[in-house]
Amino acid sequence: MTQAMGIDGVDFKYKGYDTVSTLSEGSYFSIDATDGYKYLRVKFKMKANKDVAVNVMGMDPRFRITINNDETYISQATLLLSDLSTFDENLSSGDTRNVNLIFEIDKDVAKSIDTLSLTVTANNNAGEVNLE
């Protein structure tokens, strides 16, 4: 993920995933998945190894997840502060943030996730990330 994102001074570590019917943050933001769907939340820890301005939204990012080498979905930008696709913050060396990518997926697919593969396109560069 670090190489795919290509942000100098920032390392990413995959921290797993979960599926949920509702996304919320504090009392100010909540959104329910469409009927027949669930949200797949793919989690990362982002760590700055130097002082750096991180503006992911300015990188024109696109994230596609492939589940079980079969079903492919495109990420959804949200108003969550932890949404990697809209992240825009200055980090100091040593700062860490827990960030997520959000995908709305078919609820039947959500029941049987065996493998995940992420395609990241940012600043016109594409990279594949196997999530294990």
C-alpha cells in the first residue's frame, strides 16, 4: 500500500476489514447501506516518518477492491474523518492515523469473503495491493 499510494514520508499497514450495515462517526454523521448491500470497511494504519502534508483527495485517487478474484467494487468517498480517499491533513514525524476505504458490496458477497485485492490509482499511477 505504501508503494501504491506513493506519498513520500508516509507508510501504510493493512489492519484488516469488517462489514457493517451502518457507518457513523460521533453524533454528526451516519449513513446506512442500500437495501441488499453492506459496507466493506478496509482498514489501514498510516504513519508519517517525516513532517508531511497529506492530501489524498488532491491526488485524484481511485480505489477498486476485488473480492474472491471475482467481484469488483469502486470505493465510496464519505464524510468520515477517517476516510482515506478524502484525507487532507498535515502530519508530523511519528504521527499515526487509522484510515479506511469504504466499499458498498452485495450482502451475499459480504458473507463469504476469502480474498481481497486492492487496485490503487493516484496521480495517474496504478498499483496492486494484496490484502492479507
